[in-house]
Amino acid sequence: MSWRVAFSSDALKFLARNSIGEEVITEKVAEAIRMFQGERVNIHIRKLGGKWEGFYRIRKGKARIIVEFRFEDSLAYIERIDWRGNAYK
């Protein structure tokens, strides 16, 4: 089953402002999906709570990727990408 990755407009703006390609982010999301499928993958991921209930945070250097995994639809929706201090605002 192949997964689809969708980006919010905020996430796409961050990538454009910082000259980061979408493939860098989709690679980290693919690692997270492999981890959920039981594979041993070296990835920093954490389930979020509070206002971000239902989302996961993936660390990529100083950047944070906030993503929602919709397992029933095989969709990873990237809500926000931002630097460490600004990602959760």
C-alpha cells in the first residue's frame, strides 16, 4: 500500500523561504511510516498532545515537522514545518 504525502500551504511556504526541497521532508515521513510498520529506523518522532493532539513531531536538525498520519486513508498530512522555537506556536 503506498502512502500519499500532502503539504499545507504554511509548510510549502516554509520550504520555499528556506530553499528546502519537498523530497527531504517526504524522506523523513517515509522513515516514520516504516517505523510504524515495525521496521527499526533511526528517527526522532514524538506524539504530541494539547492543541496538537493527534499529530506527531519529527525532528530534522533544528527544524520540526508536524505531521498527521491518517492510517485509514494512507495519508500523511504535513501541517507545519518550522524552526525549533516557532513550530508549536
